Amino acid sequence: MGAPMSARAFPLQWPTGQPRSKTCRSSSYRVKPAAAIDELLESLRLLGATHVVVSANAPLRRDGRPYKDALDDIHADNGVAAYFTLGADQLVVA
């Protein structure tokens, strides 16, 4: 799925055609939002991704990390989409 070159960080830009769950499911993955975003950005860096935009319903800094006072917003709507370029491909992971 191609990522739009104009992907925005805030508000959440959910990928077109990607269904979104109406309910939040429990997960055994326990991590704070800031740590999850750090792990995501590090994984994308290791893959060689460029032009990374993390989109969420919480204001994010230019580096893709949430402002400290925005973490409650991420808990209220935990949808996140990461747009990036890998080689010649524009991709999104939601």
C-alpha cells in the first residue's frame, strides 16, 4: 500500500482502505506509548526507512515522539499509522 507523500502526524491520518477496529483489544505487549514509538522509530531506522511520519491523535514533536502532555490523548485513541519510504516504495503500517 502506498503512503501519501503528504502524510501528517496530527491528527491521525488512517490509511485509506484499511479497516479500523471499533474496539480496543487487550494485548500482552505492555509498554508506555513513548517507549512504543521509540521502538517503532528504531526498527524503521534499522530497516533503512526514510521520510518517516508517525501519525496519531495526539500532537507529536517533529522527531515523531509525543509531547509529554499528549500521552493521555494516545491512550484515549491508540490508533497509530507509520508512513515511510523503503527503497523506492512508499509504505504505511497501521
